[in-house]
Amino acid sequence: MGDKHTEATVFAALVVGAVAKLAFGSITRRNRRRMMVHVGRVTQLNCYPVKSCRGTSVDSGYCTAVGLQIGKVTDRHWLVARSNGDFITQRQSLRMALVQVTINENDLTFNAPGMPALTIPVDMVPDRSKVTKCRVWEDRLEGMDCGDDAAFWFSTFLQMPNLRLLFSAPGLQRRELTWTNKPWGNPALPGDQSVFSDYCGYLVATEESLAFVNDHLKSPVPMKRFRPSIVISGSPAFDEDNWQEIQIGGSATFRMLDPCTRCIMTTIDEDLAERDPNSEPLETLRTLRCFPEYGKAPLFGVNATIDIPGVIRVGDPVYALRK
């Protein structure tokens, strides 16, 4: 009788504790929301189904724990890899910039110059016999092979032998953001995840920051050079550096992680699949946006992860909690 009473007491205490935690969390969120200030509106939303292929601009999407979801398609859930699983990006093949990805209700359609359209289903049934190991930077992940037709299409167009298209099916290994080693420290928390992105599920940039950079360039560049998920307008240039959290629309809440260090990808003209001969805008960024704690790589945009999922739309107001 005593044991049962003790078990009941412990269970009741756990329930009370859980309820108290939820209540405290709700109060904390309300208080933080009151401290937020309006910083602008969403002007662009972009989803990149296949890592390093062209993105798709959309009017709305659902913000999941690992990236922007459009219908059944979630950001960077497909990966082009060598036969040994090593990932391929525009760093290795400029022609990836020419691969257009169209999101349909039940499939993805790929188009590229001189190639027939390729269509693959987006709701592939998980099949462990098709799962292979793959690598994104130093992280070892899993992907389900999308078949020989897709492999032939990408190998032919990218002019690289034995490529495979992999899909992060439900239940496969996701990338823990805490795995990433950053010299300035990794601000991610346990449970923060992404799939095949370089780091996290979201990149936030602002129109004003791009305008500032373009004012210093001989030839302005479009925002797509920086491949952001969410573009915002309405604040001074680089005000996003000072945001701790942002809320978009009615509920979606993002935790800002750290500034995004930029690389040679920014120098690739997506329309031509060519690198800028003067390495712009990267060279100019280095004169404007380098800081000692981040080394030699300049900063543009802010990495972010989701704390409260939700639907966001172009035109939604954006509120920020400042650091």
C-alpha cells in the first residue's frame, strides 16, 4: 500500500511539475513578446529542396524544426553525392546553379539546359535497403537513394560520374547543430536540428543590408547570391545582428544563432553558372563586414532555428527581441 501511495505521490508531483513548467514557459513567452519591437515585414521566402541547386520563391510556407516546408517538400532534404557519399555543391560543380527545381503537389521536377525534365516523387516510402551513408562537411548522415534515373540525370548534366541523388526520408539521421565546431563558439542548443544544410534550417537577411553592400559594388548583386530563407525589410542595415529572437506572423518564433560567415558561393552568378572574375561581392564584403572573432570570412545574414513552428507569409510583420 505504501509503495502505491509513494508512486502516486511521485506521479502527481511530476504532473504538477510539468504543468508548472508549461505555465512558466507560457508566461515567459508572453513577457518576451511584450519586449519585442516591430522591425519590418517579410519580403521574400525561399525554399531550396536540393542542396546547392536553385531555390524556389514562395508566398507562404510552414516553418518546421529543420527548415521551411512547402506542401510535402522541406528545405534541403535532397542531396547530390558522390558514390562514396561525399556531398556536392556549386563549389565543385558550377552547373548546379543551372538546375531549376519545381515543387509540385506530389513530386519535384528538375529542369536544366539541354536536359529532359526529371520528375521524382516527394513522398518516397522509407526503405532501409536503399539507405546509404553520406557526408555534409564533417557530419555523417543518412540518405535514401532516389534511383538510377535521377543518378543518371545528375551525372550527365553535372558531367561528373557516379553521382547519386539522396533523400532524407522520415526516421533517418538528422544533423544536430551542436555537432558543428565553430572557433567563436556554437550557440545551438541540444535538440536544434537541420538536414543537409551547411549549418541550420534558416538564414535571415534584410533588404537594407543588401542595399548597403550594393552601394559599395560597381555592379550590384541580387539577394539570391546569399541564398536566404527569409528576407525582411524595414530596419537599418545589419540591424539583424542585434536580434536575439524574431516572431513572424501570428506565432512562428525563431532563435537567432550567429552571423553567417560567407564564402566563394556568393561569387557565383546563378544565371550564367560563372564565378565573378573579381570575386565580388566577397572581396568587398571583406572590407566591410570582417570582425576579428570570426576570422577572415565576412558576415552577411544571420543563422536561425525555430522555437515555435508556424505558418509565415510574404507581407507578415516581423517583431524582434533585441540582445
